[in-house]
Amino acid sequence: MNESMNWTKGQKISLFALRITMGWFFFYAGITKVLNPEWSAAGYLEGAKMFTGFYQWLLSPSILPTVNFLNEWGLTLIGISLMLGVCVRVSGMLGALMMLLYYFPILDFPYPNPRAFLVDDHIIFAATLLMLALLNAGRVWGLEQWFSRLPIFSKFKNCKNCKNWFKDR
């Protein structure tokens, strides 16, 4: 986020609060799965209403353990990233993708659930995560600025496809 955008204190507080609350939401959703040895994505995937072939493939015994691992640790690490304000662009984009992958199996077009028409909480979360990523919310009272100066990331600053990831916007 470019400091020349002149964010007001209220805007910074709102963006920070949104990043922290979304981070806690994702962290809690993930860590409860990590700590529960009985948890599996199988039940969710079995009920897929759209793209059933894809979601059935994810249920196959050779793939399901990877799906479970990515769910558990993906949610947990996205939450940590958001709370600390580190790699928010990456975690925001990956989190939005994850929310879409959660949305499609429950979508009985055009109803994702009996209380919604097209838009449910997964879509709201995806949009929020994209907003946090695009606003580079980790630079608002987060560790993004400090983290991006670590020597390990210096080689990425000139990467053709990611050279703007570490620039202020």
C-alpha cells in the first residue's frame, strides 16, 4: 500500500481490524482441524452438487490425505499470515481460491444454501480476502514491511512476474 494514498486513521483501523478478524477466523477453523485427528474433508466432498467428478476425484484414497493436509494447514497458515500481516497478498489470493473450492460443492445452482441466492459466506470471504490482498493490508500495522526486507526475499524483488509484490502501492 502506497503511503501517498493518505489513508485516514479510521481507514487504517478498519483495514487492520478486518485483517485481524479474518485471520482469527481462518486460524481457528484450521487449528481445530489440525488438532482433531478424526477430522476429514470427506464428508464435505461426498455431498458435492456441482463439479461432482472433480470432488469425487479429491475423495480418492490416494488424494484425500493431501486434501485434508492442505485444508488443515492452509486455513491455519492463512490465518497466521493475516494476523501477523505477512505475505497477505499471497495468503489472500490462496484463501480466496480455497473459498471458491468450498463454495462449488454446496452450490445447488443458484442456491448455495436455503438462505442464499448465488452469494453466501464463502463468496463474501473470497471477496474480503481479495480486497485485503489487493490493498496490501499487511502494510497497515503488520510485519509485511519488515518481512519483505529479509535477505531471503531479496532474490524475489527482481522476479519478472512478482517484482511488484514487494513494492509499496
